[in-house]
Amino acid sequence: MFGLESATGVDGALLVIGVVLVEAIILYVGYGLLEQLLGPTVVDAIGGNK
């Protein structure tokens, strides 16, 4: 997808680590925003606030 399969050596390892780190940060922020926006609605829908 990113052409990382041809990355070799120390530079390649650092590139893969960097891409994985950026992806993890994006997912963490994205899921946090979704939880803030949809969390209360989902809890109410499943009967958490009676």
C-alpha cells in the first residue's frame, strides 16, 4: 500500500515504525472523537441510563 515491502535495513525499519506510529495516533484520536460523539447515545440506546 505504501511501498514499505521494499524498505530494508535500518532506514526501512525506521520508516515502518514511523508509519505504524502515525497510524496508531490517527486511530487513537479518531476513536476518541467517535467515543465522545456517539458514546452517550449508545449507552442510552442499550439502557445504561434508566
